[in-house]
Amino acid sequence: MDITYESTSCTAKLKQGVIHYHDIGHGPCILFIHGSGPGVMGWANFQGNLEAFSKHFRCIIIDLPGYGKSDPVSGDPIGVCVEACIALLEHLDIKKTHIIGNSLGGIVGSHIAATQHHLVSSFITIGGIGINIFSTFPSEGLNLLTEFVDNPTIENIKVWLESMVYDKNIITEQLIASRFHQATDPKTLATTKELYSRNAMDNITDFRQGANATKTIEHLSSIQAPTLITWGRDDRVSPMDSCLIPMRLIPNAELHIFPKCGHWAMIERKLEFEALVLSFLQVIR
């Protein structure tokens, strides 16, 4: 079977509205949860990894509410995404799953792993979780994202995309055009503004630097599943120092740092990432 967007595309009507997802492969389940940002959706984050993982696992890639072809849902952005992921797994009658999450997807996955112990076989994150120790917040990449949200031009999305990677050659004109087209869709842009408008970012900054800062990480110690934290050494969105507290708080966590790699380890260090995760999952299975 050819692995294409169309051949793997599915929808589910849930209480959260219509959720779009991709479904391919057989065996134990992996739920892939994408990150946030202009024009992102599950397929954009993980399409390149399906060939490797679908040989051994049933791969479910969700479009979170308000992204891709999924309906937007009002409320706390993280909570809404957690609920949608759990509801989709229930809809598909999946009793147990591995989770691979990138950035926002890692944050969402961490909350699922912390609260749904019976559901999560293992948790793998690509950046995202944690809290800055030495680096400033917002990071360079987040500030560039906010600049795009406030002024959604093709030049601004190009600059933001280049901040996501170590090797800028990955950011092709085709990728820029595709992401800009999706990012300026009214539904997608509204979803992005909820998290990354200047006002929203100022509120997050105040929260993370105030008395409530530890609330963003306090759930991590409740994660019981074997956990693999992966990070790009040159991540300009979630700087590498953010991984240090999660590495200590999550009881069964191990950490792998990819050199010459930005925020998209599953794309920029594709082969190494796939080999690392498959070997990690092989032991758990």
C-alpha cells in the first residue's frame, strides 16, 4: 500500500466535533501528536516517518482541534487537545498506545501519560516539555512565531521556518508556500493566535516567571511509563536546557540529544530518530 495523505486519511465525529487523523499499519498502536505553529498538521510533522514505523505498529496521526481538517474547539488549548486525543483513542477502541509528540504534541502527550497510566505504554517527546533554566523565554523561535501571527506574510513564515531547523536547506520554496497556504486559512490562523498572539505570549511569560511557574511541570513526576526525551542541541524554539528538569522529574526517563539539529528531530535527523525510537520500543514490546 502506498503511504499517501489520501489513502491514510480518516475522520471521526466526536463530542469535540470532527477530528481528522491518519491510520496505517498493524500491531501495537503509536499515537503521533504534532506541534503547533503556522500551517502545522499531523501529516506535515510525521508523514516521513510512517514508512519506518508502520512496518511494526499501527500508526495514528491526529490533527489536533483547530489544525488540519479537525474542527476548532474553544477552551484551554492544552486541555482541549488532551481530551481530543483520549476521545479519539476511545472511539477507535484502542486500549493501550505508545505516544510520540513533537513540541506542543509533547506537552499534550505528557499530560496524557501523567493522568492515563492504563492507556500509555511509553512516552516519547521531541522537545516541548520542561521549563527554561538558563535561556530566556520566549525563545527566538517563539518570538518569530508571534511576529508571523501579528503580521502573516510569506517572508515572516520563511524566517520562522528557518528558526525551526539547523540546516536551512530543508526549508524549500515548496515547503514555505505549502505552510503559508495552510497557515493563513482563517480557522488555522485563529487557532494559532490563541496560543501565540503577542497578548497570549505575554500572559504565558507572566505565568512561567511568576508564582505559578512550577504548575507547567508539576505533572511530569506522575508519568509512570518508560519515557524517551529527545532534543535537538541547536533548538531555537525550545532551548536544550528545558529538558533538564523533565529528565530528573520523570522517574523512568532517558535523554538523547541530536547534534546539528533544531526543533524537528524526526525530520532533520530522520534516520537516527527512527532507529533510536524503534530500538527503545523494541525493548518495551
